[in-house]
Amino acid sequence: MPSLTAIKHKVEDKASSKTQAAIEFAQQAERLAQYSPAQEDESTGSTQAVEAKFITAQDPVIETADGGRLPAVPVEEATKLNRLRDILDDRDPSQNKTAQHGTRQVKDGSTHGAHPSDGGSRQSTDPEAPLRQAIPPSRTNPLFPPLPMYGPPTLLRNIQCWGFRVSSAILSLCFLMVIILGAAFTSIPLAWKHVWIRLKFQNPDKRRPFFLEEERRKRARRAAEKAWKRKKYQERRGSNPNKADADNEGEKGKDADEFVPLEGGPDPIVCDVRYYARCVGLDCEVFDVQTEDGFIIELWHLYNPREYQRASSDKRAPGSPETFPANFATDGSVHGASGSQYRQGDKRYPVLLIHGLLQSAGAYCTNDDDSLAFFLAKSGYDVWLGNNRCGFKPRHNLLKYKDPRMWAWNIRQMGVMDLPALISRVLSETGFEKLALVAHSQGTTQTLVALAKEQRPDIGNKISVFCALAPAAYAGPLIGKMYFKFMRVISPGMFRAIFGIHAFIPFMMTMRSILPGHFYGAMGYRVFSFLFNWTDERWERDLRDRMFQFAPVYVSAESMRWWLGRECFARQKCILATREEKKIEDHEDEPADQHSTEQASPPRLYQDGGKKTTRPRRNTDRSSYAWYGPQTPPFALWVCGADDLVDGRRLLRRFERHREPFVDVVHAKIIEGYEHLDVIWAMDSIEKVGKEVREVIWRTASENARKSCRTPKGCEDIEEFHKRDEWRESANTSVDASAGEWSEKGREQVSRRRREKTMN
């Protein structure tokens, strides 16, 4: 039996350890706070850190005393705060309910994702241990190095920030001027060629593939503008100017499939999705969404004003940062702002669209009725347009624009924070269990990263199908251009000196706000065409200036460093695999590549109990090196054949070689001649992409969801629906070579592919 002295010493030791823990906790709470206690006042409230909440094993966020959220916290610092908090509260860390974490071993021997390490008696070696007990090594993934940490503002930190802002304001502007001059210089031969054709009394635009259709649409647009002016003039002269609106209100609910334009006249070239939606008989409302790390991002909802009433401002305000609450809605049974306005059987299936790099979701709304967003909305879907953090208006629940913590994020935070927040809000407003996700370029990247089994694979349970347009998983040849090489060779410190630690070249956004729309659109096209090697041959030129009003947006310098810096994507040339792993896969593929052809090979037959089938069982033995697990939704991919920016063919090859046993590819298509933006901006994109997207979404929706929804236009004859089972579904990749006939570049590409096929 222990003596009273031993018990006394034990109590004193415990009290002493608690006192020391309290001191260390106060120091750590201040280290991770927004402001130091001396800097806080009534307006700021208490910003001291009280606990770290792990969103994933690599993404802790700080909860402050006033309930705010602070992002960009190193894992080790967050784990230390929680460990001290557990000591003070006499809590057993194993009893804390937290999210689980995963890892992925790759063929080159590296580990992707956080995994437990020796961190003391409280640390667990169980791979399913709670995140609070898991301390990942400082470098768990060569593709996602740790972000810089910034604490409360001090004199030294303020000097450092202002130093970076001054240096980046000068150097990044010089970099931008070099790009603009390069774009102008390379445009001279093209301009001279056009002048020469004009001097011969010819029209250079006649070489454009859709010249006649462009002219027809231009005439129709001018006629519509005159009709709108005449209508407004008549209303001002004697008719009630509100009569048309009153008539529309009176007809609300009747002939709801008809879309009556609410705006018209000459195109003012504005950065306003609602204006362009109203021009085609739709309307748009803006929902503010709070991410789990405190950013406020915008979610745009398209609707038909004749059958839907705009939600009140309080219902569109940002809600809790928590995603997917326990009482989540399923199959339209719970009434959100959208779900409550449609009867059972007449609901619209929700579709979320995510934009590309340096763009906003307005990129889906620039082509009048041929815009993908408007096309899906008029087909009968409930369309939501998601924007990533910062966008046009950088906002956070605590941080201000000048705080570097506002900008300490990259593509992974956009995937594991922004995407779940947007999905959660759409599902809560529509009342469905799942939605269809359509993404372009960078939007596909953040989705592919988020769904990886070491990131946030659980969101796959909320997605019925992932439609990837110009999927950006592997780098294309464009990454080797001189100006991209410059970004890749400079050190991280030099990158921050040139491009700062805040927004990436914010002067671009200033230019958009002060320059006339037509001039800015023309200049934006030339600059981006020079950077990304695309043309406007398939776009409707009359609308081109409008397209560039929705780009660029605010992105962080850290995000651009991930894309173009010396450590991540530009070095590895892949979003989820290292260069070494790619070399191993290339070596494995050499025998198959020697016998490959451009056309799909005859389907291989598999034996199953004496019966022959063209679908193999899921080979889970290969799952150890796979990117994705069983929660992954079906994939549908549209690859641009003339895309120099990303290599979509290699991603298709990954699926065709069965490296992803849990991924069902329900649709795969290569459009020869299409460039990176043609999948959303080409004049024939609805025919080549939009209609297929519409059908794939309906084919993969659940039976219960289809029962509660109206059948979209164009999907009435669909009878076969996707159902996941023990068999692996892999659609044969179709190749559409017709687009390659329209341009010299496309013809060369199609001819090269045909020669390769003949040689093989």
C-alpha cells in the first residue's frame, strides 16, 4: 500500500505537470492566435487558439476562443496544442471523436499522406487511429510540401510582409510586362498576315471553321438587340414599363419550360453572371458558403424565374463551417431553399460546376444559350456554380486581405476544404443525397486530389458522377516553355520575392476593373493565348471579349508556386505521382505500348462460371498503389486532343491499364483538334460535350433520385442506368476526329495519330 508521502509526491508531480502544461498551452495558444493578447480589443474579441480541429491528417485548422477559424497551421504545432489541452482537461485522446486518416504507398518508396510516427506515449501506431494521435513526418508527400507558418503580427513580421509586397509589386509587374510584350511581339506576324489578306480584298475571317454560323448568329443577335430597344421604347411611350414583368409573374408556373429574356440590348461586356443569365430567360442568386477553415466563398445558383422564387438574403448567408451534418437530407426529402419549391416527382437533379485556373464559374456562362451552365439548366437540371476561395472578393471570417495567412494555401486546400463546403451547401439546399460534379481544368485537379485515398475520399459518397472536362492530372508539353522554366528554376525564396506571399500579381485584377471591356477582352485573349498556346478558332469571336471578363481572379502566390515552382507539379509533372513513379509505370507499359493502336482493341473476354463476359472483376490486388479507393464515384472524361497544357491521354491510359480498380469510367472521349478551352467555349461544344454530359449525369443518378426528379430534356429515351457492382466498368474510349479537320494544327495532329496507328 503506497505511503502518504508517495501519494503526496504523486499529487504534487501531477499538479506541477499541469502547471507547466498550462504555461505551455498559453504560449502555444498565443503562437497560433490571430493577434497577441495586447493587440486584441472589443472589435477583435479573443482570437487566442483553444483547439486544433483536423479536417484531414494534413489539414488542421485552429478554433479561436470566440469561435472563429484560422487556417494554415503546421501539423506539429496543431498536435502540440491539442496534447497540452488534453493534459489540462484530463482527457484521454483516444476518446476524442475525430476524422480518420489514410496513407498511400507508391512504387518509388515514398509515402503519400500523413501517418503516425514516434511521438511519445500518447501517439498511436494504428493506421485507423484518430487524427489527434497521429503526427505525420514533416515531409510526407513530395507533391505537397508544408506551407509557411505566420503567427500574430509583430514589427518584424510586418516589415517582412511589406518587403515582400514592395518587391513583388515591382518584380511581378516587370514579369507581367515581359509577358504582355511577348504576346504583342508574337501577334505581329498574325496581324500582318491579316492585313495582307485585307489588301487583297479578301476576308481573313472566312478561314474560320464556323464563319457562316458566326455571321448568322451575329445577325440574329443584332436583330434581337433592335427588337429589345423597340420594346423598351414602346413601354416608355405609353405602356406600363412594369407590365411585361407583371405578365411574367402572372404566368409563373405556367409554360415554365419557356424562357423569357429579362435583359437585352447591346452587350455591355460586364463581369456579371446574373445579367447574362437574365438575357437567356434564367436568373441567378448568390449563396455565401463558409469553408471549414473560415474562408467565405461564393456559390451561384441558376434558376428559371417563372417557376422558382429567389431565396431571401438570410437564407443565402454563410452558415456553419461544418460540412455534411448528421441530419443530412436524402433524395429531395428535406426542404432547402431550392428543394422546397419543387413537388416530389418534379424536382431538378443538382449539378455543381467547378471552374479552371485563374477563372471564375462565369466561364460556364459566356456563350448565351450555348453556355454549358445555361444548357444544363434549360435541360431541367438544378445548376450551381462553385467558386474557389478568394475569387473576385477575398473574404475570411477573421483574416484580412493584408494578412499572409489569408494566402497560405494551394490546390490541396481547394480540394479538401472548398469542394466539400460547396457540395455540402448544394445538397443541403436541394435535399439530395448526391449531386453530379462537372469540372474543367484546375477544377478537375482539385477533385482528383480530394478524392485520393490519402486526402478526403469520403466526399466520393456525395457525388453520383464526376465529369472531367480537359482533366488536368498530367502536365503537357507546354510546361517546358521558357517563362514556365524560369519559375521552375528559381528557389522558393526567390519566387516569393518576385511574386509575393499574398495574391498572385493583383495588378491583373486592377486592370480588369479600369480598362474598357472590349480592350481588356482583346488584351486578355492575346496574353492567355501566348501563355497557354490556344486559339479562338472555334469560339464565337463576337463573344470573345465577354469570355475574359470572368478572368483572372485572385489566387494565392503559394497556389501558383505549387503549379509552376520547382518543388511540385512542374517538377513531378503529375498531381499525385512522382517522376520516379511515372518512370516505373512507363517501363511497365512498354510491352503493351508496342502493340497499342489508336482505335479501341476488340473487347477481351473473361470467364465467369463458364460464361464469357467483357467486364473483368475488380482486381483489388492492384489497389495498394492505386490513387483511389472504394468510395470513388464513376468518372466521365472528355479529353482535348490538341491540348498542350495537360496530357489527358495519359490519364485515360492509367484507367485503361487497370491501375485504378475502384474507378468506373462510364464515358471516355478524345476530341481531336480541340484545345484546352474548347470543351466549354467552342461553338460546337454543346454537340460534342454538353449533350453527352447531360446524358451521363442522368444515367448515373440513383433510382430514388430519378423518381423524385423530372426527366431532363434529351434524356427521355435513356433506359440503361449505371449500377456499381463487383464487376469493373470501363467504357471504351471514343475518338472524335471531326474537330481536327477545321485547323492546320488539328489536321497535323489527326494525320500524326493516323500515321502512328498505321505503323503499329
